[in-house]
Amino acid sequence: MTSFQSTLGEESGIAEELAESQQAISIAEFFEKNKHMLGFDSGARGLVTAVKEAVDNALDAAEEAGILPDIYVEIQESGDYYKLIVEDNGPGLTKESLPKVFGKLLYGSRFHAREQSRGQQGIGISAAVLYSQLTSGKPAKITSRTQGSSEAEYFELIVDTDENEPEISVEETTSWDRPHGTRIELEMEGNMRARQQLHDYIKHTAVVNPHARLELKEPNAHFKFERGTDQLPEETEEIRPHPHGVELGTVIKMLSATDSQTISGFLQEEFTRVGKKTADSVIDAFRDRHYGREMRWSSPDDTEDVDVGAAVSEATANKGADATAAFADAIADAVADRERIAHHELIDLVAEAADAVEDEHGTAFGETVQENAGGAVWSALIDAPEETADPDESAVEESRLVTDCYELADAATSTRKDDAVIHGFASRLAAKFEDEDDERHRLTRSQLREHVDRAADLTEEYDEVSFGDTARENVTEAVWDVMVTVPDDPPLVRELSGDRDATSDLVDAMRATDIMAPPTRCLSPITDDLIEAGLEKEFDADFYAAATRDAEVHSGDPFVVEAGIAYGGEIPAEGSADVLRFANRVPLVYQRGACATTDVVKSIGWRNYGLDQPGGSGLPNGPAVIMVHVASTNVPFTSESKDAVANVPAIEDEIELAIREAARELKSFLNKRRSMEKRRKKQNVLGKILPEMAEKVAEVTDREEPEIDDAIARIMNNVLVERHCEANGDGQAVSVVVENHSSTNESLEVTDIVSAEPRNLSDGATAVEMDGEWFVKWEPEVSSEDEAVLEYEVDNDAAFDLDVKGVESAKLTVTDQ
Amino acid sequence: MSAENDQQAREQLLDLAAQFYDQFELGEIPHMSVPTRTKSNIEYDEQKDVWVYGDRESTRSANSVRGARKLLKAVYTIEFLANQLEQDRSSTLRELYYLSESWDNTEAQFNDQDESNGLIEDLEIVSGVTREDFHMRPEESGATIMGPLHLREQTRRGEREIHCQEDVGEGGYQIPNNPDTIEFLDTDADFILAVETGGMRDRLVENGFDEEYNALIVHLKGQPARATRRITKRLHDELDLPVTVFADGDPWSYRIYGSVAYGSIKSAHLSEYLATPEAQYIGIQPADIVEYDLPTDPLSDSDINALESELEDPRFQTDYWEEQIELQLEIGKKSEQQSLAARGLDFVTETYLPERLSEMNVI
């Protein structure tokens, strides 16, 4: 590298020369050179990313307009290039905004909104346009028709990378068969090596957007994904920022922009989840940080040689003996009533006493008198050394602050500490208070900690003992708890806006205050039902489960995690389970290994949930699909290409809980299935052995073969439904008996379809005629080892058909004669 | 054995099958209960002076796949036994096991001979008919008697009268599988000497011990077969002969004595019929090892385990056995019967046995 240092002395103006080559770069130019940041790093990937951006845009557009999305994606081979066409049925774009949406980077409605949406920065689709013009040199061809307009607008445009503005080459009206919507056609360099990712992306999009109809046509394949529901995702609402998630710079900006006068008003106006009470808490926390707290010293008790009354009397002159005495008594009593007292509390109390005595004696105690009295009492309380006192004497007699400090320190430190050491520490800490310039003994927490540290350091030095960090922290905490927030008025907004330090105190105070989590109406989770519907739609499995967690907050942004699991059926059993990752309803296709979702799935002990997991960690094996959706006003991604969710602990925890919730359902399904399998096996074997045994027994005893259904039902803990018919005059008496040999209560739904009208139905059963057949419905509840009987009469020639529901088929034995 | 007896046994078996039939018809789970055949479930019957099964029962129920298979096999076996009795045939336990292979139902076939043996025991207990009355016999018995005894045996080829000294060769009279077909005619014997090993039996016969002392020498051949125990019991009961047992000085031999005297755990249901509680143990006692300074082997781990488990065995909880077993554990040694040869071939007949027998007041 050339060293300019060596030439500094010889040539002047080097800085100017260098400055000449420095110039502003447009955002479009920057991304032109850094395509990988947006996911356009290779031809294969570029195509997938372009599809992704276009589809995300289309979905957002349709949903915002309350339209069920219907999206068509086509990829055509076009010479050396690929042509990508994406059509939607969205509301269409106006002539004015259309070029900007597609031809200007960082143009969008999303960036400033705290609301869940797929795109956020307004980079995506214009970056795809940029990528296409860079690789093929061809403009983007866009058609858009707004609802109700008779014609569609047609544009051909490129991004002017110098200016970051759209450059329109063709602008005309055209006809289009869609009543409303937008169509974009991009030609770009690319290849279909990432075909699998492309298919995955479309399929996974269909899973999390069961309300959307998707179609993908590419040179080798054509898929249609029909809707699973007609229910649009709930509309989201924009929210104000949450106090826990804003940075100092943002607050400074907000302070200068707000109309509020007071901090309380500012907090309530500009932030979500802040009312009067919360604002007060924040302001108290702010006072503690900004002004510090005042130390409350213990009030003197009888044994102490502190005469509050005398101090008042001495400091009060010319007020008459009675009034003075009453004033002194009132103060002395009020002080004695309190366990501990801080300076401002004393001042208030003196004022109260003054008012009371004035009411009674008619003598006014003015501000100066009050000040004198308060000062005198405070001095007495904190044992301020008198000017005239002999220094030797004060050294002998111990300050009463030491006793206070000793009590606090002794309670806060471990019992192993030597009494003398605590005492030494206490007197040093008390001395720090006495040395305080501010007689009110006002300290912030960090100042207090400094005092404690200093006293502890000295103690370590002189007493040669260790006074560790935990002990120091405990003492600080104990003293801080005793100290009290001061009543000073907080500064006004305009005072605050110029004061960086005070604002910083405010931000700290906001973070330290407990505030309700942000509202979730800004989020639109898929909901567990629709996740199951989505999985059912795209995966032919035996079992589906889903869980949607309650909203949580990470750095001020609310988020919701949802998980779903599909198991068995047609899902391939070989290899490890598929993990589908989603953020704000967008499938994440790349960088699986870097994603928090994958990390969490791997960290779960899947064996507990009945899945095979080699080595007890990592992805589980077997026919399973695990999907995780993170929805947030601001999903933290590892990079701008938005391929992987960053490892934020709060989000990871929620992902884990959501997956475990769904996995618990999977576990009980698998357990049940295993026990049913076992039961089936047993039933199969016994179903063979017992009839053989019965046959043999009959042979040996030379009798008819015995009836064995009851015995089998009992052995299998089964529910047995049997019909008995008995001639009864002209017709026959029919009884359907339900015997419950299982260990639980069973609710059955028995339908007997009879070809003739049944008479004298027993209680609880109904008969409905339908096309010459009578449906006898009966819903008995039979407890364990009990039986229930349905009885009716019917003509002799009637035919029956018994149907039983409500009991698993493996547990059910129906004997229909 | 009379045809009447056979008919009765057959009916007992068919009753059992009928019981299963009725259970099916009543909608019950087919089952049968048998006493649990373990050491912890045998108790002393003071009236009969033998060890019998206690109250604990195991149920063979069709409730489980295993139980259902067992019952299926039981029904097939019942059919087989009933047919066998009807045709007046007999078969061995091992034959039953192989025969099951020919059954049309593979589920009913036995997996191993222990299973078929166990099932026969179950059926004995439940029906109250002995195996012999089912015409089931063990594969080999081969135990013999040598001594002054005249008897009549009911054989398939007619009645035979045999004198167990004069009418037999060196090998002695072979005990039939069902000793109840024997009628004792006359005896000059003074006592019964049951001997564990063939070598010792041959030594006693060679030395003419049976003639000299009027002893009935019964060869136990290791753990005695039921027939051997049954004939010993009958000889004792019917001819009023004292029974002595002469075995090796190790824990396994004590068990041989135990099954002669008290009955075995597996056939405790037949104790009354098989056991001779008055039987006395001659030796080799652990005390003899010390007294006669016999050549020894050290106790192996399994020997020690066996001795310790005998200390817990209700059948061995007498002062005599506790003393002997504890002594043996203390010296840590065991001796065989034939170790007496260390003192000369005639030592056993001229010194050891006369001394022990007179100590025991048998001669």
C-alpha cells in the first residue's frame, strides 16, 4: 500500500487531492456492488430470491386490500436468460406510485411502521428489478390495473442507479384479463439449479398462507396449491413503540418532535402501554437516576442523647414560649412517630407542624424559621459536628450514623464476617455520608456504590479482610432500599430535549420499569388451527399438531412464535425430519444451519416425544415435519437477505416452548398409537388362539362350540356391542347390549339402521325415517364394567345394520346377527 | 393299574376341559389356578409330616397372549392324554414334547421340554391325578434295588414274581415307572440303604453288604426319580423298614436326601405320596470329613451359594442340618462317598457304615 505519510512534508494539498476522489454513493449503486446482501449472490439463488420478493409483495398487497390472494408464478426459458412472471389479484398500483415501488430502492410504506408484514425495508422487489437489469440489460415490464378502471397501465422501467429513481422507457395503457392486480415480468440471468428450493419456497408459502391460492409453472413442472381456508389473516394495526425497545437516539428525536410539555405526557402520548401510573413509575425511576435518593436515617429513640425538641426551641427565636414549645413538641412527636426520616420528609414535617401551631396559637412560623428549625433538627439527627466542638471529643463519641450503617451492613452481609470488621466498615461508610457536601445526603445508586466501595476498600486495607463484590452489592442494595425517592419535579420536555445525560437517565428509567408487554394487534399469527389446516393441505400425514404462543417482547418489538408438527402418513420415513422455518409468513429457504429455529429443534430431546434421535441430540429422524413461524414487528435476521432468524434468547425460548407444546401432542398420539398397535397385535394373536382353543375344548368335551365374544371382549378390555333378537308375538324384540369391559367410561354413538319401523323404543333413543329406512340413534354413556341396553320391537322380516362410533375400532367388538 | 383307574383319570381331565368350556360360555376369561411352585411357597404339613404347597397361586389366564397360548397347549395336551388313556397306551415326557410337533396347530406346539413337563405338572395338580395315572413316564429311570425282597410285578406281558437278590443279576432289580404295579410278597431286609452314586452301590454289592446286613440297597442315581421315591416310601410304609440315605458330602447331595425325606419343590403336591419323612441321613456328613480326615475338594462359589440357600430352605431348618451346613461353610470343603476308599476298599462296609448305622440305631 502506498504510504502517504512519507510525502506529507513535501507536498501540500494531499488532503484536498484525496477529497476530490471522495463522493456520495447512491443506495442503488451500493446494492449493485453488494448483491449478495440481498440474496442475489448467484444465478440459481437470484431467481429464487426474485420469486420470493415478488410473491411476498403480492401477498402483502392482496391481504392489505382484504382480497384472498391468487398468485401465479411462471418461469420461462428465454434464450440465455430466464423470464420470471408474477401475477397477483391485488388492488393494483396507481400510475404515480407504480414506478417508485418497482424502480426506487428503499421506497415503501413499511419501514416506519411497527406492524407485522412480510417486507420491511422496501428493498426487495426493486432489488429484483435492479438484478434483472444488471444481468440481462432488459427493463422490467409491469402491468397493473386498479379495481374499477377500464384499462391497465403498462410500464417498462429500469432503476437509475446514480439517482435511485425509476427511469421509465415505455408508459402506455393496455388491456388485461384480470379485473385488478399487478403483473411483473423480469428477464434475468439465472439457472434452475435451485429448483428444489424454489419448489420448497412455494410449497411452504402455501402451508403458512392457507388462505392463498398459488400456482407455479416452470419449464419442468407445474403445481397448483389451492386454498385451505377462506379466512383472511387478521388485519394488523400499527402500534407506537414500546418503552423497552427504544434507543437513546430515538428518544432524543421523539422528544424534539413531541407536542407534550411534561415527561409524563410525552410518555403517555408517544409510547404504547404507558398510562398515568406507568408514567409515574418511570418518572420515579428517572428521579432515582437523575437526582438520586435521599438517605433516611433512623429517628432517635429514648436511649439516645438527641433532643429534637431542644434543637427546635434553640433554633426558634421570638415566637413566644408557648408557641415555640408547641412547635418543638409537634416536630419532636412527628419525628419520633417515624422509624426513619429523610431530609425532604423532615422539611415537609416541619412545615406541617408550623401550620398546625399557627392554627392553634396564631403565631406565624415563616419560611426562615422553618428552615432554621429543620436545619437544626437535621444536624442533630445526622450528628453534624458543631463548629466549636473539641475534635478529640467527637472522636471519642461515636456518630449515630455509624449505628444505622452497622445495622444495615450487618443484616446485609454474611454472618461469618467479624463483628469488628462490620463495625469498622460501618463507621467508614457513615464517614462518607458525613463528608458529603450535600447535607441532605442525596445519592444516586452509583454514587452510593462508590461510597460502599471506598469504605470496603479501606476496610480491606486496614482490617486485612476481604470484602467481596457480593457483600458490597448486598450492602448497597440494603442501603438503597432504605433511601427514598425525592419529590423534585422532573424537567419539562423542552428542558430535557437538550440534555443528553438526563435523556439517558430517562431511557434507563424506562427500561428499568415493569411495563406490560406491547399489544399484539400489530401481529397476525397464523393461529394453530390454520397451521394444522396448512400442514394438512400440503402433507399427507397421520397426525397434525400446532401451538401458538402468547406474544412476548424482544427489544420493544412484540413477537409471537408458532409451531406445528405433521407426522406419519406419506411423509418419507427415511432420514431426518424436515424443518420448515417461517418469519412473518415468509418461508426461509437458505442458511438453515445459521437459524435460531434449527438450533432450537436440534437442542430438544426428541426421544422424550417418541421420535428417534441418533445420539440424543440433533435433528430427529422419522416421518415428521416440524414447522416454526416467528411473527414480529421486527424479526431479527442474521443478514439483510433475511434467510435466518438471529439467536435472540427471548425468541429461542419461545420457539422451544412452542415446539414442545406441539410435541407433547405428538407424544400422546404416538403413545396411543403404540398401545393401540400392541392391542391390535394381541387381538390378532388372541383372535386366532381363543377360537382354536374353543374349538378344541368343544371337540374334547364333545359339545357345540362355545360362544367366545364376551370372553374376548373382556380380555381385550373391549367395548362389546351385541344384538339379540327374540320372537315376540307378531314381531321380534330387539335388544342391543353395550358391555364396557374397558377401564374407562365410554360414550358411544350407536346407529341401527332398520328396514321396518321400530316400536316401543327404550328411553334415550330416537328413530328417524329416511327413504324407507329407520335410523335408530342412541348415545349411551357406559361406565367401566357396566352395560347399557337399547330395546325396541320390530317386524319379523326387518333387516338391521348396526353402526357404532365414539370408540376406537381396535377397542370395539360389534356382533351383529 | 386298573381300567377303572384309567377311566377316572380320563374323566378328571375332561372335567378340566369342560371347565374351560363353561368359562367361555359364561363370558369369563378362561383360566386355571395352580399353586406357585417356588421355595417360598412350600410349607410344612404337620399332620402328614411332609412339605406341601402353601396358599399362593399362579393363574394361567387367557388374558395375555402368553397365558392364552398356555391354555391352548393345555387343551391339546388334555386331548392327547385322554386319547392315550382310552387306548391304554403310555408315553414319555420327551415323547409328548416331540409329539406336539405333529399337532395341526403350531400355536399349540411346545417350545421346549421344560414347557411340556411344566404343563404336565400343572395338569397333575389341577386334576389331582398323578402323572403315572396319565400314563406319562420319565424318559429314563434305571434305578435299581438289590436285597432280600420278594415281589410281584404287573407287567404288560403278565405278572412276574421276582426275588431281588436271587432272581436278578449284578445290576439288581429295575424299578418300573409306576411302582404301584408292584406287590411286595416277602422280605428279610432290616433296613433300606439308598445310595446316591453307582460306584458306591457297586462297591456295596461287591462287598456283599446287602447279604451281610440284610440291607435293601436302592440306587438313587443322583436326584431320585419319582418311581424310586415312591417305592422307597412304600417299602417303608408297607414293610416297616427304616430308610437311610448315603450320599456325597456336598450341598447337592443334601438336596437328594431332602427330596427323599421331605419331597421336592416341584412335586410338593405329591409329597404325601412320595416323601418318606422318617428317612435318615447317613453321610457323608461334614462332621465325617473332619472325623475321618477324608480327602476333600474346596467348595466352589456355586457350592457356597447352594449351602446358603439351603440354610434358608424351610426343609433344612432343623438343628441337625443347620449345624452340619454351617460346619461345612466353616471348613470350606466337600468330599465324595468314594473318598472313603482312601482308607481301603473295605473301609466303607467294614467300618464306616456299621459305625454310622449303629450310631443311628438302625443296626
